Amino acid sequence: MKTTYISSTDLKNKTAEILNLVSFGGVEAIIERHGRPLAKILPFKEEEKKRNLKENLRKYFGAIADFPQVFKNRYFKRKKIHL
């Protein structure tokens, strides 16, 4: 994996470009401030996405109750028109 060093000012000015480089280019970005490493941005691996999705579905499935069918409880008033 290639590594690139980016200043915090460049991160502020070119955030979208840097994120695209990391996510689509597979580049590891190290953010520096005053020449010292501050943070690291890594691409999110596809298998991690799938594992996290499966874990979240298992964890939260059924947490929200099903909504009752609304149309059964709606009542419409019909107005009679007199001419």
C-alpha cells in the first residue's frame, strides 16, 4: 500500500480529493501538522464493510417495531353536495 504525507492545510482545502485518493486509489494518507504526524487515513476494506453490515443487522434487527397498517384505520368523510 502506498503512503502519502499531507499537511493539515491541504486536508482542509482538498478534503474530497484526498478522500477519493484514499478510497478509490487505495493510498494510505498520513496527516502532518508542523512536520509531525497527526493522523492516518486508511481505505475501508470491502470485507470489513460486509462484516460490519452483518454485525449491525444481527445486532439491530427487530429493534424497531413494525408499523401497523395505516390504511385500515383511516376513515374518509364523504360530503354530500347539494346543487
